[in-house]
Amino acid sequence: MVQSHLRSRSRRKAYRFSGDRLPVQYRTRFDDGEAVLRDISTSGCALSSVSVPVVLREKVLVMLTLPEEKEKIEATGIVTRVDADTFAVAFTLIESATVKLIQTFFFKTLRNKKR
């Protein structure tokens, strides 16, 4: 009984928010690219409609300016999944102020959608 309960738990360590297709810039070692945000959490994100392809385990810098906030989210991470025109990044370097900004902005957006 305990085992089945444990299997049903999510492995995620952070709440994942819809990215609302916000525009994102990203930088690899050699190129700058643009994409749209599929989803984001305080531990990573997924980008789609990417302009520059990436490879698995590549280091990237993700940059996103939040609408209305005029503040920029920047985080460094490692590419953990690559599909056709989508890739996922696990953040390896993200400031605590940026974590707070992600939580505040996306929870507020989620609350406004429910109204």
C-alpha cells in the first residue's frame, strides 16, 4: 500500500507554471536564440519554437522580461531534454531574488486567470 502511494507522487521539487507563450531569449556558447516559454518553475523551464538548436547537456543562459514588471529573469542551466523545436533546461545558477520574482509573478498571473 505504501509503495503505490509513493509511486503516485510527483518527482518535481517546484511548482510548474504555464509560460503563457511569453517571448524568451537564450544564449549558448556560440549563438543567441529566441523562443517562447512553454512552462517555468524555480528549478527550470521548457522553451518551444526555438530559433537556434541546442544539444543535450549544453549550458545555456535563459533571459525573460516579465510583462508589467519590467524586470528581467536570468538563469543559467543545462539542457535536459531536446525535442523537435522544444527543449527543457534545469537551472544550475539562479539568484534567490529571481526565484522570488518567478513565484510572485506567475502565482499572481494564475490567480488572475481564475477570476
